[in-house]
Amino acid sequence: MPLKKGSSRKTIGRNIAEMVDSWEDSGKIGTSRPRSKKKALKQAVAVSLKKAGKSKYQKPRKATASRAKRLVRLAHPIPAQHSA
């Protein structure tokens, strides 16, 4: 069964429980095969937090269009036109 979307503690906890249950049945979490329940639990926590966007190891957020324009302007300022 696919993991639920959401970032609440309740959703994350349910996803962890579901993955550990599936590990007990099949011995796999995704493509990995944790040997012990403790390792399976750690893997399930990591995957659930990553899915919820609360992982300790998140990639930096992408620049939105408006943020990208601002960064370009700051990096390459247009020289001022002087009327003499």
C-alpha cells in the first residue's frame, strides 16, 4: 500500500507503522533488506520523514521564478545610465 501524503506526526507515524508491518511480511523496505527490526524501523523513519519533507537531509529548495530573477539582478547589476 502506498504511503500517505502529509507532514503531520500522525501521518508520519502511520507510514512508519505500515512500512515496518510490510517489512515483517516481506523482509524488504523498498529495495533494501534490513536484517533486524531496529534497522527496519530506522529505515522506515528516514523514508517517512523524507516523504513528509521533514528530513534532516533535505536538498535546498529550488529557486522560484521571481526569486531567480532577483538573484540574477543582484549577481549582474545593470550599470546606471548617466545623462551628461
